[in-house]
Amino acid sequence: SITSPADGATFPTPATIQIAASASDRNGTVTHVEFYAGKELLFTDTATPWTVTWKNMPPGAYSLTAVAVDEMGAKAASDPVNITVGAAANRPPIAAMANPPDGATYVAPAGIVVSATASATNGTIAMVEFYASNQLIGSDATAPYAVTWDNVLPGTYTLTAIARDNNGVTGISAVVTITVREPVPAPSPF
């Protein structure tokens, strides 16, 4: 019988899985175990534990069986184990604000360098977009990811960065809140 993987298991591509079987013979000795995907012989294992590794499995549905063979050439097949190898899920990229720090205060009209770090879990970063209170203030396609936000008027702003990978999947940073104050008037010379 196949002991691993479990029937109904799903793997992302490219998959590398270990296929394990148990085999015994009541009136002889198991000399080897053959591992099949459908009718195709994948591997032959000649020693216990009856375990093989299938690397870089392409996407698809597979019916795995193990066939035990004894010293007389007698064979017995396991029940099939059905598995699926699917396309790798594209996880969102990770974005984190680097500048300004949360709670920073500026004086209007402010020029603020807004920057972020970004990494893709599968793929590459295509673009990082920067938003102030949900309004796009700029984007950068090259690390280090940064834009200069000029002539910022007084107010409180929430800043975020959205990283977009080469597959179009996005990840958003945590929010940073900043304050831009009115300039303090110069004291009167009189």
C-alpha cells in the first residue's frame, strides 16, 4: 500500500514529493517495489524503506500505485492514490513603509521623501505606488523605491505603499500617519 502522499493531496508546481509504500510477502521476500503514475513506471526501489522522490512534477492529476514483486516474480498492486499538482499560487508581494516614520511632523510647504521596501515571494517587483490619503502621489519601478512629494499643504495624511509584482498581484504596506503644520510666522521686529 502507498503510505505517502495521502489520497487527494494537492501540491503546488513545481512539486517534489516523496512516495512511500509498505510491502510484505507471507511466503517469500519482497525484492523490489515499482512505483507508477497511471501506467507509466516512474521508479523501482530495491531496498526498504520503500521510498522514492519524484522531483519537478509537472501540473496534472496523477493516480499513483505501488507494485510489490517477490523473489518468484509474483506481483501485487496497491490501491491507487490520487493526487493533483497545480499551478503555484501567486502570493502577494510584501511592502513596508521606510520613510517617513509614523507620527512625523513637517512644516508647510513640505518636501517629503516617501520610500518603501518591497519584495516578491514568487516573481519580481514591477512597481511600487505611493499614496497619501488614498491619492496617488508617485510611483517607482526601481529599488530603492522612493518618490519626493513636494509642496505638501498643512494637514494630517495617511501614507501607504502598494507593491505590484510581475504577475499583477499587489501587496499593501501598513499605514503611516504624518502631520504637516502651518509655518510659524516670523516675530515682528517692533
